[in-house]
Amino acid sequence: MGMAFASTLAPDESFTTIELKINFFRPVWEAHLRAEGRVVRRGSSIGYVECEITDQRGQLIAKASSTCMALRGERAVGR
């Protein structure tokens, strides 16, 4: 999800996560997992991102959502 949100940032911007939620639907002991994140909504400062994690058979393992805040200027330095 972080990479999805980061792809929306200007070169001088950074971001921080202000909320994160993950729902786990099934256990995994050994599998190849795929995580696919997408930006649902990107405003001027706040964005909402979702992610689905599936196994090699396409079964849904978990869903996650995150609210991110874009940082500019002095707030973005060093992040």
C-alpha cells in the first residue's frame, strides 16, 4: 500500500501512515502470496489505499486498508 501511495507523490513530497487496518481471513503456513495495492482516493493531503493478499490459488488471505498523509516542505525532509 505504501508503494501505491508513494507513486502519487511529487518528487519533493513524502508521506506517513495515519491509520492502518488488516483483516486476516485464513492462516498461511507455506504459500506464495501476492499483495496488490491500489489508491482508492487521493486528495491534496490525504489518501485512502486498499490491498488484497491472495495465495497461489487465488484464495483471499487478507485485506488491508490505510489512510496516508502527504508531507511537504520541512515535514517531508528526512522521511
